[in-house]
Amino acid sequence: MNVKPKNKMTRKLFIAAGLLFCLLSLSAQTGTFRFAQLTDIHLNHDKPEPIIDLLSSIAQINATDSLDFVLVTGDLSEEGDRGTLMRVKKCLDLLRYKYYVVMGNHETKWSESGCTAYSNIFGGERFSFTHKGFQFLGFNSGPLMRMAYGHVGPQDIAWIKQSIKNPQQPVILVTHYPMLEGDVDNWYDVTDAVRPYNIRLFIGGHYHRNKSFRYDGIPGVLMRSNLRDKDGLSGYGLYEVTQDSIIVYEQRVGEKKHRLHAFSLTANYFDHQGKADKYPDYSVNQQYTQVKRVWLTQSASAMYASPAVEGSRIFVGDDTGYLSAYQLKNGKRLWQFKSGARIVGTPAAAEGIVVFGSADKKIYALNAKDGSERWRIQASEPVLGAVSIENGIAYIGASDHIFRAIDIKTGKIKWTYNDVKGYVETKPLLADGKVIFGAWDNTLYALDKETGKECWKWTGGLTRMHFSPAAVWPVAAHGKVFITDPQRAMTAIDIETGKTLWRTFRSMVRESIGLSEDKQRLYGKTMQDSMVCYSATAEQPQEIWASNIGFGYEHAPSMHPEKEGVVYGSTKEGLIFALEPKTGKVIWKHKIGNSLINTVVPLSGHRLLVTATSGEICLLKF
């Protein structure tokens, strides 16, 4: 007999009772088991301690009987390079137990391969397996290639939902980042997506200490780093899954395990029909009603590149390897071209040809009209750099330490420069007969535009790879090149000699810069709330204005173009803003999603093209 609940509260009680019955039934079906968790290993080239710590933990895990498997939850390496990842794998292969791995932000942010090396070495960016009735799903949560909060791409959220076949089956989700505001920009998308299912626990790392959280009600655990602690001991996590509980321990090498947490397998920790505790605030869009969305298209994939425009078409690359063309007037997709791996660098289009690089180790040229391939060039490593085109020549850097100048019509290589030490992701600057670009090797390079001959190299005394001027798009005026870098400095460099003219840490700018249309002013985004403007003509750093926009803590690498008397900027949490260039006065602000907005592209008639890591493509007008 079917009994229909009479009201909303009764329906919720029926649902809760049904779920509890399923949980009790499943607890009888699942067997007890144990597993270990290694996280935040941070192997690097310079220090022996991380590998010693890892091998110590592996030895103790191997000496521990009755474990079923090992989870490895990210930050395997310090710099995400292939060589270090191979060393980590050789160590992990010493485990007597099967292991499953997810990436951390040190694999995703600083990756010369665009994370393809990780996939090649460990078999993919996700994992899914079932063990004694429990389903384990591991997926990426880090900021891919750009400095930002963590992010779970729309394609990964879709994969999670597709992977859970049985809503009653207990599921454990494995990430690096916690699903919290301030850690993952779209945490609410993730918790809302998994809420209908029987999620028992999130397991992660990142904080380097033992913590327990509720992710919108869903239990979450962060485990300590494997690196030695203040007592000089490395350590890892141990988990015991019983008929009714998950018990979490810290295991320091050479000591007894220490109980940290316990989670019931029968308790209902969250409302499966509910919502996240908090969502992003979009009220700013009601404050500046002059901003209109002409159209907004939602892609099924994350996007880490700015759009390119030629005529009536927009060209955008995405995280699943598609280069797509859209109609400028309405956002309708015209065609797609599938490359073999993610597209990170911004494409460029000219003379009816669009050129881009892919992490599949190729540079492509397509016909802008229909997406048909004109030519491709094979590199020996992934191509993550953005493209600049001038006078029919495309300029692009790759991870094979080669910078190329290519005829866009024929695909013939005009010249190569083979001495780039790091990998390239930036958009090259073409100015004063030179090609100027940074790489992840602490170096800014200047080459002769016609021959590729090295003119100069600038390092500015930088010694750490992480401080490289590699994400910023340089600008030039009055015989000077201007950059900002992760050391939080703005620098002016003589364009002919590569000599530092001035360098200031005053405003704490980072990987964002812009030049006014009249080439008199420089723009930079600070790491807290404000934009600043400096003179492009002064012989010493001279601040013209500072404008408090109120965007909070900020470190996203987005540039600041000026067009038709408006300077633009964007943030890691979906905010776009427009300022008066001579005063810094806010003209408007507008929020699209809650994820990183790539460098915006202003068009004539106060129109603005926008792409976001959460997959939105949008045309604004004001």
C-alpha cells in the first residue's frame, strides 16, 4: 500500500526514516577495513628531508598488517615538475599496498606540463573504486595554472554525479583542499551536488595539520603533512572503518597511533534535501544597474584563458582541450575543434586564422570561419603559453624551453630561441623591435623580433622559482618595460639594456599590470582591496592614485586593459570592475560566478568580453 505524506515535515520524516533504514541495511553488508593516508609530501630538488620523511612513513606502513590500501591526497611535490613526480612515484611504488592519488595545488599551479605529466605518471586526475561496499571518489580541487582559490571544474562535478550509481551506497570523497569558503571558490556547488547521496566523509590535506570540519554539514577531515613535525617525526593518517563508524588516527613514525576523530555510519549528519549554509553575494549587481549582460553562455568545462576576438567571432580554449568559436552578437557556438589535452594559453586571431597551443604538445592554426585545421607544429613538451600575432607572425613559448616565431599562413617556423630555462605561460609583449616574455625560471627575456637573437635577460636578483615574472603580461612605454611579480613588486626595466631602472614594493601588487591608452599611466591590483596607478614616465616610482574597490584579499593574475576612457580589472571571486583612468573612481562593479575571471577583453562601444574558470563566457555592455 502506498502512503502519501500529508505535509512537508511528514515527507522529510519519511525520507529520513527511509535513509536510516538503508544505512542500517548497508552497514550489515559492508565489511570492516583499514587504510592509510599520506599527504603534503612536498618532495623537492633542494632538501633531502622530504624524501627521508616519505620513505620513513612508507616503511612503517609496510610494517603495518591488515591495511587494505593507501590514499595520497596531494602536494606530492614542491614544483609539480615531471622529474620530482617520477621520484615520488618510485617511492610510492615501494608500498606493499595499492595506493590512489589526487593532485594538490603544488601539482596544479606550478606545472610545466599543464598537469599532463601527473596524469601520465599516475594514470589520471581522478580515481574511483569500490571497497567492501564503500565507494571512493578522488578528484582535483586545486587552482589549475593560475594563482587563485581552489576550484572544482564543472566537468569534475558532472563526473562525481555520474559516478555515484547508487544513492544509498556509502561514499568517501577524496580531495586536497577542504570544501570551505576561502579555500575552494565554488565549495557550495560541490556540497550541493553531492548532498543527495550517502556521503560519509571528505578526506583531504593542505593545512599541514589535523583538523575536522563540516562542509555544509558533511563531515570532513584534513590530515597532517607527512613532513617531519616540531619533534622531528614524519607521520600520516590511519582510518578504521567498522560496522558503524569511521575512526581516524594520526600515526607518527615510531610511536603509537593517536585517535583524532570518530564518525558514525548510522547518524544522518546533514539534510539530504537541504542547501549550502552560505552562497556568494551578488547584491553588487543591483548597485550598478547600468551594467547589462548582452548574453552569457555556460560551458561544460573550466576555462583558464582569455578570449580572442576577430571580426564577429570569439575564440576560447578550455580545460577539456576544445577550442571553440562563438558568435559575438549572441554567444551562439559556431564550431569546436578538439585538441588532445587542456588549453591553458590565450589564443590569438588575425587574417582569418586562429592560433593556439595545447598541453598535447602541439601548436595549431585553424581557419577562423569553420575551425578546419590549417597546420600544426609538434613540440616536445606541452604548449601552455599565450599567443601574440603581429604582421602575420605568431609568437609563442612552450615547456620544451623553445620560444617560436611562426608564419600564421604557412606554419613555417621563422626562428626559434632554444635557451629558455623554465616553462612559459605568459602572453609575449611585442615592442620596440623586441619580443619580451617571462618564464618560470626567475627570468624575463628580450629577443630580437626579426631574428630571435637574445637582446638581454633580467632576473632582478630573484632566486625562488615561485617569484618568477612568468604569469604577468608585460607592458612597455617610453623606453621601459614594466612588470609585476609574486614577490609583490612593480619594476621598470630599460627596454634596450635590461637594466633595472626602479623597483618598488610599496603597493604589494602581484602578477597584474596595465598601461593607459595614452601610455602615461600604469595600473596594478594590490593584494588587498585596491587598485593603484603609477606614472609610466617618471624616473622613480611615483604613485598617482589608489582606489579602494573593496574586493578583499586578492592574488589572481589578471591584467588591466584600458579602452575608451575606462580601465578594467577582475578578481579571483568573480568580480569585474571599471574605473576612471585618471582618478581611480569606481564606475561600476559586476559579479559573474564566484571563480577567477581571466583577463577581460574590452571592445568598442563600452562592451566587455569575459571568461571565467567556472565556464562562463559573457558579453557585458554599459
